[in-house]
Amino acid sequence: MLGRPLPKVQWWYENKVINNTSVVLSDKRVKNTLVLHRLERKHLKSVFTCQAANNNVTNPISASVTLDMNCKYRQTHTLSKTLNITSHIRRYISINHLASYGE
């Protein structure tokens, strides 16, 4: 982020500041990096907002990102049914449901 005076840069999640540690890169630039550990399904579609402000006269600027992810399969269900096609031949039907994305 650029600005004079140097902006205060913060990351927000669910109306709470989750990171307000900025690194000064020069007399006009700062950087704030958000690192998320232990992401879970509950974080799918979460909105994180980066906000920068450098005075009380102008409104802060912000940008938001929505978290999208590919989750591991939680469980596999096999629903099976044996059908009599003829009196001597049997067929086996199996339906797999893989729970994942957002369940």
C-alpha cells in the first residue's frame, strides 16, 4: 500500500480485525500479508477484507476476497441393492455418494 502518512493496513473477518501487523517497505509503502492456517469446511465462501487508512479526513479503502477451496471427501456411502433379473442371474447395483464441497 502506498500513502503519506503511511497507511494502517488491517485484515478483517466476520467484523473482527484478524491481522493488523504491517511491514514497512519504504517511507511510502507498507505490506500486510494474511496467512490462514487450519482451513476447514466452515471457511468455505468466507469473506476476508483488507482495509487501508492513513488519516481521519478520507474514508479507508478496502478490497475483499471470498475463499473458495476444494475439500477432501468427508465420507463415502455405498447404497447397494441386489435385483433378481432372472431366477438364475443376479445383478448388483451400487450407488456412491461422495460428500464434499460445502456439505
